[in-house]
Amino acid sequence: MSKSKKSSLGRGLKAILQSPETDITSKDISGNYVVGAIANIALGKIEANPFQPRNKFEEESLNELADSIREQGIIQPLTVRKLGYDKYQIISGERRLRAAKIAGLADVPCYIRVANDEEMLELALVENIHRQDLNAIEIGISYQRLMEECNLTQEELSKKVGKQRSTIANYIRLLKLPAEVQIALRENLISMSHARSIINLENRSDQIKLLKEILQNELTVREIEQKVKQAKKGKLKTSAKPLPEKFDLFSKKLSEELNTPVVLKKGSKGKGSIIISFSSEEEFNRITASLLK
């Protein structure tokens, strides 16, 4: 091995991929598959995408997809980048990859291409942004990451993803909301229109108070807008009653024990729900193991 190649290996994956000595074009350095080909690749040879913007995969949905894969196989190939030495990294199709593992497949059909780190991030984010099942917070995070890590302005990002600049700005603004509001939006307890109205309140405590009233009284967007106008005049009045102490203490204790945000919703008639947040399948497994022990 040359001295220059040794030094490039010490600078991380990005340096390796951008090095003229190690960059992979159409040459098959691993002895198996060439870039540009579609081939069945063993699951054990495909690494996860570190740039995957999605951090939540519904277990029931994955199991349904796994059942479909068992019956019909994978219809649309995954897209991977070649790392060399018979190793690949997923660019798009992580949901299909996870379902394939559940279905017990040994390999999956993949389209092989070359991409550096920035292109990997961009491809993964842009693909996910156009998915219909991505929630508003995930979309906002994706836009923010594209801007920060690919050094793009909102105008440049607008052209790249084919969305109005104002649309991008509205999603990114959601990331300034308190964690409680973001969780409620992510879990579909409130709509994006609700969240966009809440963010017009400057005071963080007022935002959380208004969220609690929305959850308890099922306020419409028009009613929320009226509350916001009252707040700006210093006359905000909410009818949301504080949770009974035992409920409040329980949600706080559960959040501490599980080391994850917990939102407790209780209506005026006694009905309610407990929302336990998790950011990945690994965290889901950790939480369920803790709850079921």
C-alpha cells in the first residue's frame, strides 16, 4: 500500500471517497459487482445510512411490508453506494431493507452507484422529503440539515427540492417550538396549522399553555388564532385545567425512568392517552424492554 493511501485512510470516510486513489468509478475493486449494475447483495454486506433523516419506523407497517415481501419479493430495488472491498451503504430504501431482514431474506436487489458524503446526505434527504408519510418535524429537520450540511440558502434549497421558499421557511420555523409541541405535532395530536398558529406566540410558557388547551378542548385553528391575538394584547386566557398532581408526577417520573419525552393527554370526561416518544428502532427496543421487565 502506498504512503499516500495510508494517510487517506486516517482521514475518515469522506476523505477516502474523495481521494483519487480510492474513489470507485466503474472499476470493480471488490471482485463482485460493478457500479451502475443491479445485483442481489447479501444483507450482511449493506451498512445503514448514517445520513438517514427518518428516525422512526412503525413496527406494524414494517411487518406488513415484510409479509408482502415474503409473498412477492422486493419489486423496486434499493439504491446503495459502493464502499469497496465488497461493502455497500444504503442510499435509499432503508424501510425495504429493514422489512427484508424481518422477512428472513438473505439478499436484496440493489442499484449500485457512487456518491460522496454530501451527495449521500442530499439524496437521502431529498428522497425522504417527497415521501407522503414523513411528518412535519422530520421534514423540517431534513430541510435544516440540507441547508447546514450542504451549505445551501433557502432559495437554493427551494430550487433543488421543487418547493416554494415560504414552504421551506414554515417547516424550519417549527423546529423553534418547545419539545412538547413538537412531540404533539409528530404524534398527530395537533396539525401543522395548529403548530403554525402556536409559534406566533413569543412566550414559551404561553405556547405550552395553548397546547394544553388545544389537547383538552380540541380547539379549531380559528379559535387558536383568536387566542394568539389575545396574547399579543396581553389578555391571553386559557380554560385548560392543570393536570391533577398524580398525573403530572406520573408523566414526569415515567419520562425520567425511560429517559425519553412523555406526553400525557387527559380530557374533561376522564379519557386520555400517554404518548411515549422514541427516535429509533434501537430506542424503541430499549424502552419496551424497560416497560416489560
